[in-house]
Amino acid sequence: MRALLVVNPKATTTSERSRNVLVRALRTEMDIRIGETRRRGHAAELARQAVRDRLDVVVALGGDGTVNEVVNGLLTATPRVPTRSLARPANATDTLVSTDEEPEPGRLRADELPVLAVVPGGSTNVFARALGLPSDAIEATGALLEALHAQRTRTVGLGRADGRFFTFCAGFGLDAQVVRAVERARFRGKTSTPALYIRSALTQFLFDTDRRAPAITLEVPGERPETGLGTVIVQNTTPWTYLGPKPISLCPDAGFDTGLDLMAVRALKVHGTALVATSMLTGRLSNLHARHTLTRHDLSNFVLTATRPTAFQIDGEYLGERTNVTFTAVPDALRVFC
């Protein structure tokens, strides 16, 4: 097999030692090239080139942001080229696999793309952990080698927000404001820790959020619009995030094999939001009254609109302010080693 290892050298827990261990281990199994990311968007460029070069595997060593870029690079690679099977007879020729179900025009099927492998190197690594991989890079390398030997893969569905794919979550409102604040703190040299997220959440809620006039509306085809929402979190899988070792799930039924789930806080009043936050940490969201939250399960598509520019994030990466975002579930989008 031929593979590309995409490395984010600035990822929180990525070290030269873990990278060298991974490279040595992978070279016993495959012909591997290394691409270090130099700027935002570079991982996506490397992944698109891997598709054009007809590689078999793309390994992402980094955090959720690096994984998201790699995924978007794979799924936005447009050349429809022959791909190699993981288990390929010596006398086989490169052919396209023909199926009755085609993706939308311009997007390759999962079986036409390199298989994605993830080795966690960030601070949270939600996608890797949601796949059942160890959070330690060395242990995850061992798990990856086992999956390679067994050629153990699964096909996962993804979410898409406008033109951007996401692996585990998106946020519109307070959640994205917190991501923005954490990114700014990290730019100033702060380390990404659970304490930083908690402090940022409290600061954003108390001082930087207009809590008097909830701005968001949810529009689901065939349903009456839900207005007056303060913040919305969309999950493609569970959990939503981790607080240290503790998984935090707002939509426990979300999964890679279903559509998108969402949870919205209706109004960001102090008492109601405190109840939601406490329930999040204790895992008792089901006890909340419907007047505090709105939930939806297994949605194929929906639209969020806002009466004012609202912060937006996907997979823990802040993408600016929007007044509307269209969400779509993308089933069977990508194969991953796990």
C-alpha cells in the first residue's frame, strides 16, 4: 500500500518522538511519504493531492482541526481516477467500482478515496476517540497497525455545513463564541485545557452574549420553524466533546450511521442555562423540561438562520459569523481504519 502521513507539527501533543515512532512503524507496512502542514488549509491540499496520486491510505497526525482539513481535502478532490483495493491480487488491474448509488456530482464515493487513518495529536481528539481509538499517540499507532493487518475499516457518515464537511460537531451561537475565545487565547500563548474552556464559556456567557433576544431559528422541511433559540449544537456522532477524560454528550443517540442530531438552548437566561450546563456535566439532559431545550434526532437536512451575525464553528474550528447555515447529512462518506 502507498500512504501519505499528514503531520501538524504545531498540534498540542504532537512531538518529534511520537512522529518518528509512527513513521518507523508505518514503514514496515507500507510505502509512506510525509507532508508537514505549514499553514491553514495545507492539510486539505495534501489530501487532495493524495487522491490525485491514487494513494491507498491517508494518515492524519494532529488534532481535530487537522483531521477536518484532511477529510475536506479527500471529499473535495474532484478527479475521478481509478483506485486501488486494499486487498489487491497481484494480477489485478485498476478499475472503478460500479454501484447503483452515486454521490452528488463532483464528489467521489467512499470506495474511490484513500482510507483515512487518525493518530491523535491534539488536545481533545474527539473524532479519534469517538472511533474507539486510544487518545495516546503511541497506543493509537499500535491500534492502527492492528487495523492495517486485519484491514479493519468502517464507513462513516459525515455532516456538511454549507460547503464544509464536519466529522463530529458544529456550533452556532455560544458554543462557537467559546471556540473563538479559546483560539484567541491559544494565539496569545495559552495552552488548551479544560480550565481554559470553562473560563472562556463563563466569560462569553456573562459578558459577550446578547441573552435578552435569542436570534436563531431552526427550519426543518415539513415542520413549523422553531424560533427564539439562543444557541444550537449539531452532532454527527457522540460525544459532543470531552472535558479531560469525561465525555460530554448533548445528543446521546447521534452516530456515524444516522443523520444529524441537534440540541438547542431556547433562551440563555442564567437559571435555565445553569440547569442545562449542570445536566450536561452530569449526563442528565433527558430530565430537562422542553421549555429549556429543543432536540432533534436523525435529520437529513435543515437550516439555521439568525437575525444578527452569529458565531459559527465546526469540529472545534471557528469559521466566523453567519446569518444562515444549511446543514446536510452525508451518509457513507468515508472509509476509516478503526
